[in-house]
Amino acid sequence: MPTQRRLANAIRALSMDAVQAANSGHPGMPMGMADAATALFTNHLKHDPSDPHWHDRDRFVLSAGHGSMLIYSLLYLTGYDKPTIEDIKNFRQITSPCAGHPENFLLDGVEATTGPLGQGFAQAVGMAIAERHLNAIYGDDLVNHHTYVVAGDGCLMEGINHEAAGLAGHLKLGRLIVLWDDNEITIDGPTDLSRKEDVLGRFEAMGWHTLECDGMRADSVTNAIEDAKGHQRPTLIRCKTIIGFGAPNKQGTAATHGAPLGPDEIEAARKELGWDAEPFVIPDDVLSKWRVAGKRSADDKAAWQERLDAHPKKQEFLDRMAGKMDRRWLHDLTTKLVEDQPKMATRKASEVALDAINAAIPATIGGSADLTGSNNTKAGGIEPLTADNYGGRYIYYGIREFGMAAAMNGMALHGGVMPYGGTFLVFSDYSRGAIRLGALQGAKVVHVMTHDSIGLGEDGPTHQPIEHLQSLRAMPGLTVYRPADAVETAEAWADALAGEGAALIALSRQGLPAVRTENAEHNLTSKGAYRLKDAEGERRVILIATGSEVHLALEVAAKLEEAGVGTEVVSMVSTDKYDAQDADYKNDILPDVSNTEVLRVSIEAGTTYGWERYTGIHGMNIGLDRFGASAPAPVLFEKFGFTPEAITEKIQERLND
């Protein structure tokens, strides 16, 4: 029977062959961690290649995503349908699902898209939170699994690692086990060029259990994982490894990190490892042993299925994991809001919506990066999720915007929960990397971003977002909403929750009057933009506004109409949603931009960059192309020209040119 080392050598051979064929990639990490990964996949990981979406499977996250051939090799060897050996031969090519870094939407068994270092680690924290939360609701019979991570030195240097590790230690996520590939090498060379810290000591200080093992011996790794499973705290296992192990002239050096080994070194490595098979050929005895290992959880899966079939909450559990939800709350809420026409900040309107949402949808888990009272994200009577109460539905993330956003991605990818979390819009700069990665992989997360303009007032330009809305709108896969009043806010929440991917709702600090004063037959916000006011006479101006500037646009329109200028007002809650509509709808809302008889004017208290897409080269873009200032909001709006009088005057001057 093949030894554990020989099984591991199959990973090494596939990795160096695939990187060489692609003439790019990172062979060193998978070659160094092959023994540790073999121990995990043959002795511990609970998964079923024939059913990659089994709800109670262990989650495995390759945080060190540059070493993607590690997971591609493991998936092939244990018997997943994909990747095939042909896919591996075409590593990093357009025809193959074996991308340069693992992509969750290309291959079953890849739980999360990784590559930007540290984010896989942080997403795994979110997965571990989701597991504990669902366990608190459905018990061990339905939810009882671990989250495993392979993290490199770079993952543990990135700042997000500190945020995520601190959160995991605080919540005592004992089902989270991280294998640290401690090979002491980065691209620049030895890690002591840039790091002197006691990594294990740091994790211990954050509430983690720590262990050390010989990462080059599968039995040593196995023993460490067994130890980790017995603790109520998350565990970091330091696996001492040799990067590029088996390449006799390059192992242990940065030369194996991010480049092919070369034909001569690969030939030498085959001799060193005792591997005489041709490239991309796995000997029958080795492949057979790996395939047996891939079936090791079949009995666990069958027993779980029996428990599920007999469980009184079976359908509820399946519906929840499928993301089904009650959507009736929206009609009742918007009916009341239209009747009451409240004047309130949209951050407060979001809280009102969340009161209804959290009561109607038990799967929601909220939170805030230490701004709960400002973001208004704790609503509906939900209790905190803590180490003593995993059944709670509100997480106090602390001042960890990046870690929060990444953890929410992990929760969404785990399934069974719908995470949302809040911070100030300007601090999207801190969480942008995770927002982007969530958008890339279709993670259903709602980012609640308040204090969305100079309207936040006295905190000044450091806190007043200018370019943020447009830069976030430019991000593929992220739907950005900026509602104008309580009704639009409720509709934005409903549309975000009904969507398939990531969403961001930008909300005001200052109170706003109601602009939606009549009931609509359907969710107008779901169209992205809609005509809020028709022109009273011949249309000469279309005002396109968002958020807190919509009521301002209505006031401008009233003044223009008094002067005999027919003016329409379009509320563009989401440019992303509007852009996705069919041509007939878009042409109805914003007719032919080449028509110079109709002046299009955008009004938004942020950068004017990008608004020319909707106003055309003959249009006007009223915004703010500089940083703000520290003063009360009304003073700032007057100073920067966001008043009905100032805007009306500018439009009339243009019309009279």
C-alpha cells in the first residue's frame, strides 16, 4: 500500500508539472504542504466528492490561494468530477476551471475565492461563525462540522489577519482549525527580512489554542489536528515545512515560490522523490488509495441524511440553506410609510426596515464595526451573538471593518445565514478588498454604509465621502443603492435581499422628507431609476438625483416650473439596477441623450465623475469635486451650492445660453 509520503508526492508531481506546463504559477507552497494536506484529507476532512454541497461537510479554505495547485490536486485525487486531469494539464488557461487562484464559482469543492492574502483566513472565520450559529438552532444532528484553513506566512502578516483572528478568539470558535504553512519564505526571501514577531504568542494573546508539528510528517500533522479538535478555542497549528520540498537544488528558497521549477529541476525532483511516472500520470495504486480516502465520509453522510429525514425541522432547515425567505413584510411596511410620510434620516429608515426584516427572516445576522448607534443596524429585538450565545443574531465586530466584511462573505458562502453589517461610507476604503472579493464570488452580503455625504456635518472632510459612491458603483458584481426616503430604503432592502450577490446601501445621517407619497404596484427601486415627477408642460429639463438630493431636485423642479420650464425628476436609486433594464425602459426614463432640446442634470453631493454617462456631453453635473469641510450640514450644503436657489440659477443660465 502507498505510504502517506507517496500519496503526498502525487500532489507534488501534479503541482510542479502543471506550473511548468503553464509556465507560470507557484509550485513551492503545494510541494511543501503536501504531507500536511494529505493528513487532513485522508484522516480528518469530512466531505463527499459525490455531493460537494452536503450541508454538514467540513469546510476547507486555501487561504494561501497562490498555491492553488494544492487544492486542484486534492480535488482530482479524491474523486471530484472536476477538475479532470485535462483541466490540470491546462492550469491557468482560459479553457480550464483551474484558475491561477481558486475560484468558488468554477469548481465544486472550492469553498471560497482566495488569493489576496489573509482574506481566505477571514472568510473561514465567518464560516465558523455560521456553523456555530446554525448548530445553536438545529443541534448536532444537522450541523456539526469543522472549518479548516491552510494559511501561509503572508496570510498571517496581512492586517486583516489580526482583525479576523481577534474576532475568532473572542467568540471562541473551537471548530476553526488553521494549518499555518511556516516555511519561512516569501517572494523577497526569508521571512526574517520583514518579521520578528512571535506569531504563536500573538494568537495565544488573542484567545487561540496553539500547537506546533512537523509539517513534513503526515502523522505529526494528524496528531496535532486530533489535539485541536478537543479544544473549545480556535486552533493555530504551526506546520514547519520546506517550501518546494523535493526539488533538490531549489527547495527551501524563494526560487520555488512563484515560478516554474524548470525541466532540469523537475527531472531532479522526480529522482529525489522516487517518482518515476510520466507528467500528469498518477500510478494506479496511488490514485486508488486517494479515491478510497475520498469516500471515507460516506457513512457519515448517510447517517446525517437519516437524521435529516427524521428531523421535525427538515423542511425549515432545507429552505433556510436554500436561502428562501418571507417577502411579505415589504408591502405592509411601505403601505404604512406612504400613509405616515415620516421625515427621517435614511439610516433611521433602514432601522425601521430591519425591524420588519429581522422579524420576518430568521436567517439574518446583523452587526456593525463599532458604530451600532450610528448605523442603526441592531433592530427587531435580535440578541448579540457571543461565545455564550451562538444563537444570537447580532455581532459586535469592534473596529474591524475589513475583517467584518470578509467574515460576512464567509457566512454567506457557508449558507443558512444572511449577513449584513454597518460602518460609515467613507470607511468602505478599509473594507474595499473584502467587498470586491465578495462581489467577485457572488457572496450574498448587504453592506450598510451610513453618513453618505457632506450631510454628516461637523466630523469634516476625513469622514465625508466624495468619490466613494462612484468608485463602488464601478465595481462589477456589487449593487449600490442610495435611497431618498423611508419607502425607497425599504424597497432597497427588499431588492438587496432578493438578489443573488453583494449589495451596498448608502444612507444619510441627516433627516430627509418623504418623496414617495403614493403607493406603487411594485418595487420601483428594483428598476434602479424611475420617474418621480412628470413635467407639467413641455419637457425641457430632466433632473437625475439620488439619496438626500432627491428632495432638493423636487424643490428645484418646482422653481423651474414656476418659471415655465417643464421639468421631470428621476430618482436614480441604483445605477447598477437601471443599467440592467431593457432598452425600452431605459429610453422611457431617460430619452435619447443626443436630444439637445432637453437638458439633463445630475444632482449628487459627491464627485461628478461618471455622471456624464447619464447626462451626456451637453448635460450638467452638479456635485462636489473637492473634499468637504467641518461645519453643520445646512451650512455645508449652502457653501457648496446644494440649495434650490443656487441649482435653479445654474440651470436657468444654461438654458439661456
